[in-house]
Amino acid sequence: MMSIRKSIAIVGVTEKTGEEIALQFVNSNCFLLLISNDSDRLDHLEKKIGDKKYKAEINFVQCVKDG
């Protein structure tokens, strides 16, 4: 039987709760999409999480709002 990987998107990942939730899923066998509109904090989080090996396939996306 083929295993299906779940996709999980976390919007606002650079906020304290969003980061804590993301860290709960990094060792899950899933696709993890981490989204934030704060590019500096997202870059920092990407360096923090991206330096380690996790089971999840992790993608970081900046969400830009039109003003």
C-alpha cells in the first residue's frame, strides 16, 4: 500500500504560536508550507529550521499583501 503524505500550511509562522506549531510538525512525514508576511523573521526561521534534517519536506513562502 502506498503511503500518502499530508500537506500542512501554517500561516503566520513567524509569530510565537506559529513557530511552535511548525516545530511540532517538522519530524512528521508531511509536506510543510510555512507562510509569513515578515520576510526578515521568515529568513531567520528558515536558517534556524533549514540547517537541520527533518522528515517533513519544508517550504518557506513570503505572503505579500497589496496596500
